[in-house]
Amino acid sequence: MTEAVAPHRRFRRLVVGRPMQTDQLDETLLPKWLALPIFASDPLSSVAYATESALVVLVAVSAASAQLVFPISIAIGALLAIVIASYMQTVRAYEASGGAYVVARENLGTLPSLVGAAALLTDYVLTVAVSISAGIFAITSFLPSLAAHKVALSLACLVLIVLANLRGVRESGLIFALPTYLFVFAITALVAGGLFQLATGQLHHAVTPHPLPVGSGAITLFVLLRAFSSGSTALTGVEAIANGVNAFRRPHGRNAAATLAVLGVIAITLFVGVSFLAVHAHAMPSSTDSVVSQIARAVFSPGSPLAFMYYAVQMLTLVVLIFAANTSFQAFPRLSALLARDRFAPRQFTNLGDRLVFLNGMIVLATVAGLLLWLYGANTNSLIHLHVIGVFTAFTLSQAGMVRYWYRRGGSRWRAKALVNGVGGTATAAVTLIVTFTKFAEGAWIVTVAIPVLVLAMLGIRRHYDGLARRMRAGAAAVAAAPEPRNRTLVLVESLDDAADAAWRFANRVSAGDVRAVHVPTGHTDPGIRARWFQRVDAPLERLQGTHSVTDALLEQVWRLPRGESDFVTVYIPELFDRPSLLAQAKHPRELSLKFRLLGEPGVVVADVPVLRDHLPAKPGRVLARVLVSGVNAASMRAVNYASTLDVDDVRAVHFAFGPEEAVELRAEWARNGPRIPLEVDEAPYRDLGRPLLEYLRGLTAEPGTVVLVLMPELVTRGWRRLLHNQRALYVKRLLLFEPNVVLASVPYQLLR
């Protein structure tokens, strides 16, 4: 089996890199120079499209109104400065995470915090879609022949970003750092060169191919507000540093605040500079050429010594716009993990990958963003209308929470600090209303619907987890109070083969009570199977009459037997395989269906006995039972209770801890409240249960004649609730299916209501 998975592991190491231990997390903390391109590439890159977004609105009214983009940009720059100052205070106060969700949760309550979280999650998804589509538009500005393939190019870029982030935060930062700093240098050179040429009267007029239609209407307050809201995309991504403040080197808060200050200076300077040049170079929105491209062509005109800089600006704009999506790939998984720890999101979001990144959050983000790119044809102008509402909603809630924080905390100069956050919250609240009002009919209504839907989903998930916790606590008390358990055993015999023999021998070896072999006749049944079975094992084979199928007949037999916390029914299901391949399971659909149905029956334990053809296992001599436990809960205690009914040589509980703290906590809890059987805690420092479990079991089965019965507590749920639980049971079943001298039995705990 090791050889079969080795190529897969080698490929994963090639793509992702060598796994890191959990205690290496501190090694991934970021210095300021590396954190800036990782967390701030989105607001830095927005200079490539924020000015154009405002111009699109203004030009639709009249050509003369394009001049107003500069004063509007100054207002947006002032707003950005206010938000930056506000968040500098926030990250110093909340060094674990200073995002809107945490700040609102601590100061405003559950519902506002969930609104802030939902707003940010939607914004992060849209940031990925907008950034990538804008980057592809930048490249098609000077390679128009690629325009027909922009969706495919966008999805390809999305895949590359995911692969880069799978290698870890620090490694992805090293990949993104140089292009981001080169982009800042290139745009700074563009603005400086343009200002110099304007001052000396040498600035050329921009050429606008395929300009967007120009209107002939009047400039109204509504138009100005719409342009302001469109240009406010320059503020997206600022929140990411606050969400990821604990990714900075210590002291977290001070380093994050310094990075925010640098971000503010660079972003405001470049954004206002590009808007100023757009006005004086007469750059206009085009369907085929971006405004930044037009300005760069005017400043670095063809034939001049610096003509190559035009291509440098375009290529770096493409790269950084695409890399701007990386901001979301840092922030979305972290926020999802915070929500999961608070039981407002599926627990799988807390799982760390090989390189200590929140893998499941990345996958969900990439999937939803890819779907948006496909649905909207990677069109930036279509996607931009969905943008901004989420981020400004989060800004407002975060700043309001900080005002309450300073009021409650007091201290020196708390009024001045509260004033800074209050001004920031008031400004962002006004922008939220403006954006919602001006963009609602253009697609922003989708976001205003998505946010409350997400909030309701989070509340539903929390209700499920809270109910599960109550059920597990109460169930543990019920198991502890149950009388001495009993066990009845059924061995399903469908044909006379090595698998049936192995299941019968093992069941008789470990069962303290009576063992019955049962058979359900089908159209292909050997009429002499009962007599030949008796000759084979010297035991009767009971015939069950099935009115519909083998599954129904066996279930009817199970229903006739008493079942509960003190009455178990064990069903052994033999399976004969030609080769040790997971694909071979597809040839056993009836067994898969039967096991699935039996798991839903209270008090039933399902034991799978797979045997390779012509490889009949030796008769078990010494049998050890090992219960895989996750904690002192009803599911684990039921499995331990079941183990007490077995005639085995040794019973122990086993847990594989992902970190030292988890190991210490479980040992203490087991000593206080656990059942009276020994607990073994092994380390799984790479957060992968597979290798430590196999090494542990092989250490036991290395002794000749030893067989290990692995008892696995398994939560059984229905419908959408299955998505809220780690599918670790399926992983363990696959892992141990063909492991020699190991038998796996599932002890289900049903949560069907």
C-alpha cells in the first residue's frame, strides 16, 4: 500500500512543499517588508482601476465631467487616510485579530459581528474576481487578440494563485514581493514622469481607442455620488492587515500599524497622482484599453528612450492586479477559521494544511470566485458594481466597535482615540449608504441579499453545533448510567469464500456472546450453501427471508433484536477483493449500501472484514482493541462501552494530538471524567492522522499472531449537516481497508434530528 500512495505524496511535495509541524507556526511570521506585498497588494493595485471606475460614471454623463475625477479622488484619498488612521489604532488594541468580526463581537454583540463577517467574506470573494479580471484587461489592452480568451486566462491565473498560496504564507510572500515593489516603482515613475512632462509642457495627449459612449446630460449630485462610490474601490483590502495582524512578527500590533502607515502613504500618493494625470492627459475610458495604459503610452511615448516602460507598466499592472487577489487568499481563510472556532462556520475551516495554511478556506474562496468570473465573463465593469458594499459595511462596524471599546476601556487620551474611530465610522457609514443607493439597481442588490443570507446560515450552523454539544454532554451521562452492556453478533454470509471464513473466525474469537451466521437467498444463491457451510465451519447458517433485498432482510433481522446503550448488535460484513485497490470497492455496491444503512440504526456496530483472494488471514491469536477517541463525549464513551462486551486481550483508548496543548488538555479531561480504561496519546505533528495511525498499528501487529480491532466512533448525520463535520471516518476506513491484521468496526452515534 505504501508504494501505491508514494507517487501521490511525491507530487504533493512537489506542488506544496514539505509539510511543516504545528510548532513551526512562529517560523511563518512575517517581517513588515514581506507583509506589505502579501496583505496590501489589493489596495496598492487598485490605482490601476479605481480612477477608471469613477471616470466611467462621469463620462456617461458628459465629456466635461471627466475633469471632476481629480477632486473626487482627493475626497477618496482623504477617506482612505481616515480609515488607515482608524485601523492603526485597531491593530494596536487587537493584536490577535483586529478585523471587523472580532471588534464587533467584543463590543457590539453577535448579530453586528456576523453582519461584519458576512460583508467581509463577500468582499474578499469579489476582490479576487475583480482583481483577476482587471489584470487580464490590462494584458488585453496591448494584446487585443487575447480578449476572446479572457475567461480562460482568468481561471488559469486563479489556479496559479491557489498553488502559490498552498506553499504557505511566507513562501507566497516571497513570490509576490518583487513584482509588487516593482509595480510601486513603475507607477511612481509614471506619476513622476508625467508631472515633470506636464510642468515642462511636454506631456502628450492620451490616445483612446474604442472609447466608451459619451453622454450629454447634466452633472447632478447623484452622478457625483455614483462616481465617488465607484472610485472608492481604492479602499478595498485595507481590512486585510487587521484580520491578519497575528501573522506579523512580534510585536504584532506595532508592526501591523507601521505597515498600514506605509500602505496609506503609497496608495494615496499613487491614486491621486494617476487621477491628476488622467485629467491632464485627457485619458478616457475605453472598451479595449485601460486608462493607466493610455497614460503610460502618453508619458512613455513610442520612440522615446523610456518607451520600454510602457510595457513594464502594463506587465507589472497585470501581475500585481492578479496578485492583489492574494490579499483575499490571506484574509478569507483566516476569517473563516475564526468563525469556525466560534462555531459559526463548518469546523473544517480550522484545518491547517501541510504548510500551515487554512486549506479549506482557500478552496472555497477559489471556487466561488471562479464561478463569478465564469458567470460575468471576467468583465471588470460588471463585477465592480458588486464590490465595495461589503468592505464599507465592515469598516463601519469595526470603527463603531472601536468607539465603544475606548468608551468602556477609558485610559489616557481615550476621547481623542474614540474621536478618530468615530470620524472613520461616520465617514464609512455615509459611503455605505451612498454605494448602496447608487449601485443597487446595477447589481449591488445581490450583495445586500447575500449578506443576510450568510448571517442566517451562520446562525443555523451555530444552532447545530450548540445542539450537538448539549446532545453529546447529555449522551455521555446516559452512557455512564447504562447497565452492563450485552452484544449479539451476526455474520452475513453471501457466498462461501475466504472472506466469509475470516469474518466467522474473527467474530467467534472476539464475541463473548452467541454468534449467528445468516444468509439471504437471491437469484444467484447456491441451493446447497447451508449444508456446505455447516461442513466448512461446523455451525448452522440461518436463512433469512427477504421480501425485497438482502439489505431489507438483514435490517428486519436487526430490528427484531434489542438495541440501546446496553444492547449492541454487531454485523460483520465480509468482502472478497481481487486486488488491494480502492476502485475495487465500486464492484461491491450492495455492501457499501448495506453498511451505510446499518450506520443509521441505533445500537448497531458495523465491522468490515475485507480479504484478498487467495490470501486467507491466519487464525487470530492475540486480539487487541483500540478505541479512537476525540474527547470525553457520548460517541467515544459509547465505543468504550461497546469494547467492554468483547473477549479481547487488551483494550485501550487512543488519541492522536496535533499539538502539545491538545494532548495535555485531553489527558486532564480523561483523568477527570473519562472511562476507566488506559488512554494513549500519540503525536501527529503534521496534522495528518494517516501516518501516525499506521505506524502505531503496525507496531502492534508486528508481533506474530496479533490482530488489532480498531473501534471508531462515528457521528451519523443527514442532509446538509454532513457538511459541518470532518469526514475523518471515511478517511480512516479508506486508510485501513487493506491493512493486514487490522479489522475496523464503526460504532455509530446517530444525530438524525
